[in-house]
Amino acid sequence: MTTATHAAAPTVGDQGPDHLLAIAERVAGWASPGEEIEVYVARGDETDIRAYAGEVESLTSATSAGIGVRVVADHRLGFAWAGSLDESVLGETLAEARDNATFATPDEHVQLAVPDGVAAVDIELWDEQLASVPTTRKVELALALEAQARRADPRIRQVDHADYGDGSVEMALVSTTGIRSSSRKTSGYISVGVIAGDGDASQTAGGFSVGRGFDGLDPDKATDDAVTRAVRLLGATKGPSGRQTVVFDRRVATMVLSVVSTALSGEAVAKGRSFFAGRIGELVGDPVLTLVDDPTDPRAYGAAAYDAEGLACRRNVLIDGGVLRGFLYDTVSASRSGVASTGSAVRGGFSGTPAPGCRALTLAPGLEGFDENGVLAAVGEGLFVQSMTGVHSGVNPISGDFSVGAEGLMIRDGRLAEPVREITVASTLQRMLQSLAVVGADVEWLPGIAAGQTLAVDDMQISGI
Amino acid sequence: MIETPVVERVLSAALQHGGDFAEVFAEDRSTSSAMLDDGRVEELSSGRERGAGIRVVSGETTGFAHTADLTEDGLLRAAEAASAVARSGAGGTRTVGVGSLTERDGAFDSDAPGPRDAGSKGDTLSLLRRADEAARSSGDSISQVQAACGSSRRQVLIANSDGLLVGDQQARTRFTVSCVATGDTGMQTGYESAARTLGFEMFDEVSVEELAEMAAKRALSKLAARPAPSGELPVVLAGGSGGILFHEACGHGLEADHILKDASVYTGMVGQQVASPLVTLVDDGTISSEWGTFGVDDEGRPAQRNVLIDQGVLTDYLWDYLRSRKEGRVSSGNGRRQTYQHLPMVRMTNTFLLPGEEDADEIVAQTPRGVYVAKLGGGQVNTTTGDFVFGTTEAYLIEGGKLTEPLRDANLIGNGPEILKRIDAVATDFAMTPGTCGKDGQSVPVGCGQATMRLTGVTIGGTAE
């Protein structure tokens, strides 16, 4: 292998969306007659700091950049990517995508997005201040978080990790079919994991705070959350088996919604991989269930002006009063289904290709007063799940089978009671939607693709002793 | 990839502000993947990524920076960023020299076509079509098939201030088949994969038809499945069903990073009986062509075989450079990272239980009632509490010493140290399974293995009362 010689990469700061747009436009300009090209270009900076035992355990600073090219010729799609924006790499990536296209099966639905006239919302996701925060302040925050967690409660015997992280990403998308979009986004987070001990027993929990930048990250919230959760699990025993109403903590509920969203993908539906297929207009859940994906809400962690094919993101109602109303589509899955794209393409950076997916899923909030305590009071008796494991191994969005490991606290007389661990909670996603008893009004925008809201689901099977 | 004098200058620059250790990890990786879905070859994708990660260790602190720019200027900039953690002022000038380059022979035919060659792409298509056809011929109820083939070539160069300079080449190929079967009871899924540290010569020993038929059989058998039981029952795990039990129940808990933070139930237990005497657990990165195999780990240390538990007695943990240095010992060859953009940490390679002496069929025959797990999916563990889950993807009820009805997917939950003591039978029919292990945001290929074995009691998280 030889290393291509090339000019030194430009230093951080002299690039921006305009520079990326120029690169994308140039590559798209190399299209041959009879082919369509889409060029996605992105670059990002990140800082990650981990504190441990009063010192910086690690400090990572990094810049990355890359390109992803899709070529459609004769209804065949080819894709290639490279983790570099060097001049020599651009042409090589296009050539590779072109070559890959010759191997695909021709498919009339394979096409690139075409502007659809929907205007993108003006949404500010860039924190100007972040770039000027010196690394020393970030280090101080991580160290302070660790120290705070260590002294928060005498039962905290270890702080497993205390992290600070931030990132900024700029991207541009240009196609020969008329797409031209660019966007940029910053993010910041702190996260702390603690171990509480009482005799031989240990329990763990984490807490975090996220934002668009450095300011506003809240170490008190992160610490309180982690410590409260770990300490209240001390003394947990394996809980009893039986049928119970289960209340999902907001952080757990967002995981449940994320799994449900897989079945709302127009691609999964078109390919017969969704239990929602063929059920538009039918009652698929309790009437309390109204589910919307709205990336135009700037409060959402996954907020975005443009989708991953350069179309405007928009509000899509998926389930309304328990009735299934729609699915999420990108251009190809929409064509396959005979509908228009819902502007819902997502992709995993420059090395991924677009597919339909949620960005900002939320349930219409329940009655006022249904915060966590309100929901617990309404439920009376049951199990409160504060953390869930094995979602990837025990929840199948095609069959709907749902079986997860859980820890949490029993609910007695409408309040949290004794802690339990090493139990499973099981049902099917289909039944859970029908058995949705209470939706919290306590919407919290958590990292990920779905908001957190306390949820109560009736009649779930608990396996324990 | 980088000339030796450049490596030496970059290492010297990395220690310009002080520090105890500096390392350059350079990587050039080509990937290619193809997917057949819904009867069509939908996408061929190629990727290329190269760059270097530079690490500086100063006391308890690690500084890390990575760059896609492999010129001397680019590397020096990254070295400067990584060295920022060591601004003790006590550094002074230190000149680093490295030994002559040790090139490991890649464990594959390096003259064979790479993943991006036209011949390989053409071969891939025919493998995908054969798999699709074999799966669809397995039964009329097979309603959807997805087959994917991915391969990668990775060349690494690792140098550090202790004088190490080593190069290695790694080739990996993976083939997966996922099926959906549709019947009166809804949809069910089946999955099978093969993965080796080989190039396309893997297909000399792997039949894609067999993989496809196995995936189809799993989906079809579950159409008639009843809900899995809820509660504790004896469980027989088939040979090669996924040694993931050991990976989760104790492997992660034996990683020295968790141990040194007192965040593992196995801390301080070397020399103690932690498992049934039937358990001898080995982690071995040297097994020819297994998925978790490599020549040198991502810190330049040769792969080795490590006995972790010997007849139930804990003998050692898994170590990387940083953690072994703290303990004044040598690494066990378990320092791994996902790419040059990641810091190495302690990871498993191929982790397996040595076979026993019993007959697999006899173990089932001597189980009056229980669950037989033919295939496991993923799992997850909390190393601090030892609680873990693992999911079944093919399981049957055992009644009167015979397999009777198929069961729907469910998670099983247990506690590592408790489960290891409940192993009362191990057979001779050993087999390995490939998997992907995620830890702290990084994924690496691993192998898991075990023969048919019985656990006297595990909690099964089904919905049947």
C-alpha cells in the first residue's frame, strides 16, 4: 500500500458550509450524461474528556471529514464513501460509486430526491459560543462533575465515569436532480455513572445533561439523577413473577418509542417487515395514543431543517387517537409505495446511505398533572422500570415480541416502594400499544430520536422468582 | 504507510511537553459491502478510510488526537494536540527511536483479489442470489429475504516510544441472511451468519445455501411457536448456540479496566472458585481465521491465548497496555480499538468454554422439563452487579427429556457469578459463533464458543403464565 501524497489538510476554522457546498457542487458537476449523482460532504470537530479520581483520564480532540457519493444510472444505484476530502479522494470515490452501480439490479423506484417545493424551517442549531470555550474550562467541568458525584452521598463508593463531550458538524448535499442544501449543528453533553454500595451490594446508574453547546449543561441535574437512581436501587431483590401494570421511566419510554418507530418506516412496510403493514386507518392502539414525528421543533434533540436527501423536514402524524395514519418515507420507499417522500430520510454520516427514519418522535401529552408522580398515583399498584437491558436482543420490531431485562421499584399505594432487579418484562409491541393506560404530560427532549414521557402500560408479564 | 524517520519525529513531538509514553497507530482500511433485499441487489457500497491516532500518556492522563492527514505536517499537528495533556513543563527534548519494522504476515492470501476488485463484486452478487434462492425454496411461508456480504482489508502500523514498530494486515469477510416468515400468527424472523478473518477464500469452507436454509428454518419453525415460559427453569444451550453467555456473564467482568475501577463483581477474586468445576474459560486471539482473531492487537502486542477460569478457579483478567502498566505486568494482547479514531481499551477476542465429556443428546434426555436454546441473539451485562440478559432466536420446550414445541423469542436474565455455578453438564460438541461486541461506543469483531451445556436454573422472560 502506498500513501498518496497530498497537500496538508486545511486547518480547522477556514471551512464552513459554503466551502463544503463548493466541494459537493464540483463533484456533482462531474456527472456523465445519463447518470444522476448525489454528493454528501461533512466535516466535524469533537472534544471528549473523561475524568476519574480527580484527574483527567483521557482527553480526545479530533477533526474528521468525508464524502459519500450515490450514483444512479439505468435505474441502478451505487454508493461509495471516503473518510477524507483530499482532492485525489473525491474523484476516486465517484469512480467507485459509478462502478458499484453497474452491479445493482435495475429498479424503476431507484431515484434521487427532487425538490418538492416544501420550504425548510429556519432553525438555529449552532451555538456560536462553543468554539470559543477553551479546553481548560471543559476539563474543569468534567473534573467538577466527578468530584460532585463522589461527594453527593456517602453511599456512592465509585464514580465509574464522568464525561464531557461536544461536537460540531457541518454538512452539504448537492445533486444533479436539483437538491442543494447545507446545515450545521453543535452539541454538548455531560454524563456521569456512579456505583452505590451498601455492604456487599452494589447498584449503578447514570445521569446526563445535553444541550447545543457548553453553556446550560447542568452538572447538578446529571449528578442528582445518577445518585438518586443508584441509591434507591440499593437492597434490590429479584422481584416476583406475575401480571402487572408497568410504568416506564422517561428514559426507558424513549427506548420503547424508538423501537416502535422501526415498524413505522415506509421501507419496512413496503418490504413486509412491519406489523403495521396494511393497517392504515385501523385502530392500532389505545385512543390515548397520538404519535407525531416533528423534526421542525427546535427543542427536539434530533431537530433538523433538511432530511438526509436534502428535502425539508416536516411534521408527520403517524398515529392519531389510536388510529394508524401514516408512515415515514424517503424517496425510494415513497416511490415503491406510490406516495410522496415525507422528508424523513436519515443517514449515518458520510459512510451511510439514506433510509426513512424518525428524528423527533413524541406522544401527544396526557392530562395536566401527569408528571411521574401523577402517573404513579393514577396507576396505584404495579412496577416502575427505571432501566431496561437487552432491547437489541429481546425486542423484535417485525414479530412484535417484546422481552427485556429490567430493574426498578414496585409501585404501592401510588408511590415508589421496594427496589427490584434481575427481572424481565414481556409482552408484544402490538399489545402494549393497545394497553397503553397513561401518557405522561412530562415531555423531556432526551438524546436520541424520541422524547421521553412517563408511560404506563397495563397487563405486562413480569418474570422473576 | 509512514516512513520510519517520520514516525520517530512524530513520537518525539508527541513527548515534547513531557509524558511517559507516546504511540502512533496508523490505519488504512478498505471496505466493500453488498446487500440483496426484496429480491433485488439494492446496493453495493465501498469505503476507504485512512488516518492515524496519536496517544500520549502522562501519569494517569491520556491525551489523544486523530487525523486523516498522514503527511508529516498532519501527524505533527495531531501529536501537538495529543501532547497538550502533558504540559507539565518538565518534558524537555526527548528523541524517540524505534526498532526496525516487524511486518506480520497477514493470515490470508494477500495476493487474492481485494474487496473492491470487480471479480470480488461479481462473486458477491452470485453468492447473494444463491442465498436468496435457497432461503425462498425453504418454504412457501418465507415472505422476505435479506442477504448481505461485507468484507474489509485493514493495514495497520503501530509504533511507540518504547521502540515498538510493527505492521499487520487483517482481512475480514462476513455473510448474513435474515428471513421473514408470514403465517396466521403474524410474522417471525430468522437469522444466520458466518464471519472469518479471511478474504473471499472464506467461501471455500462456508456454504451460503446452508446459512440461508438455517435462517429460513428458524423463521418457519417459529410460526408455530407458543409464547416462551415466564419464570425459572433449567436451560440447555446447544453447542455453538452462542457462547455469548460467557461473554456477558463473565467475560466483560474480567476486563481489567472494570477491575481497576472496582466496577466488576470479579474484582479481587483471582484464585477463588467462581464457577462450576466444569468451567474452563479461554480467550484466544490466535485461533486461525476465527472472527476475533488478529496477528497483533491494536497496541502492537501479539495475540495470545489466555486462560481466564481454570476448572472453576479464576486465574487472570484481560489486559491492555494502560491497565497492565499500572499493575506492573505485561499486556495480555487484549488492547483493541474500532478504528484509528478510537482509543484502545480492554476487549475480548475469541472467548470460549472448553468442551466437556458428556453426550449432547444425553443432556437433553436427562432434562425432564426446561428450555432448549438452539440459537442465541445478543446480550448485555452490567459488570458491577453481574446482572445480564441474553436473547433467544431459536428455542424449544423440553418435556420428558425431548424437544417439543418451538418458543417465541425472549430474553433470559441471570446474574453472572450465580449462573457460572449452575452449570451441571458440558458436552463434547464444541462450536464457535461470530459476533460484534459493543463497549463504550466502540464495536469490534469477537468470537464466542461453547459445547452443549445445561444451566440448572435461569429466569426466562416469556409471556406465558
